[in-house]
Amino acid sequence: MHCLTEQGGERAVKLTPQVLREIMPFAGSRAERFCEALEMTMAEFSIISPRRKAAFLAQIALESGELRYTLELASGDAYEGRKDLGNTEPGDGRRFKGRGLLQITGRANYEKCGKALGLDLISHPELLEEPPAAARSAGWYWASRNLNQYADEDRFGAITRLINGGYNHLDERIRYWLRARRAFGL
């Protein structure tokens, strides 16, 4: 059952494990595991309207494999020596490969994210693999790119480009977005 309230002329739906499973049908018990962390993150980073929540959760659904992965499956070798990511020390590619629900990648992003969240992600990058930091890192990334503005304007393609660097898996992302929009009464 959805909890509905009015919010800025839109019907606001409280995030519940059931709502997460409507958006991410294969999330299973991970919906319970991540629900509170996602709800707190969305409040912290002003991802509060149905449009913002739908866009945010759709991107997370794709990037995390429906909450399955908070650690990138690839080795990270492709990031070795990538100065654009701040990977300047030997082993940085593997150490700072994608983590969190939006796959924060590279020493520079780990450092910025850690400072913003009050976490030592340089010494402990694995913190981004647990629900609270995995969710908050996604919120930080979202806010650092002003993605609420794009969500308010339903510019989902632009959000995808800013998160992914292109339009990889855009059709799948749109399917998640449409599910999320339905779940949030849009």
C-alpha cells in the first residue's frame, strides 16, 4: 500500500520496499536493506518530489543492477593511470573502481565525495559498498551535478548523459523511469 500526500500539486508517495520492488522487480530483499538509506538520502539531497525520486531511482536501478551491485564487476584496470579521474598512484584503478549505487569512480571523485559526506573514502573505499554510504554517495553525485533541475524538467536523457557520460542502456533506463513514474503517481 502506498502512502499518499500532496506535495507541490503532485501526489507524493513515501518510499517503501514495495515501491522499490515496483520499480526494480528483481530487487527482492535488497529493497528492505536499502529502503531507509535511500529515503534518508533523498531527504538529505532534496530529491523529494515525485519527479526527482523517479529519475533518481531509475538511474540507480540501472547502475546498481536493481540494488545488486555496489562494487563494479570489472577489475578497474581500465581506470589505471587515468589522470582525468585523479588516478595518479599505482593501483588507483582497482582501488577506486566504481562503488556505490551510482558507481563513483576514480580517486578524485572518492576524495570529493568523502569530503562532502564526512567519510575517509581514500583510506576506506569499501565504505561505499554498504547501504548508507552507497546511497549517500549517489545523492552526493546527483546533487553535485544539479540533477534535480533536470528531473524537474523531465530531461531524463540529459540526466543519463551526466551520470553515464553517454546514453548507454538508455532504453533500460527509460523502462525503469516509466515504472518509477507510475509508482510515484506521475
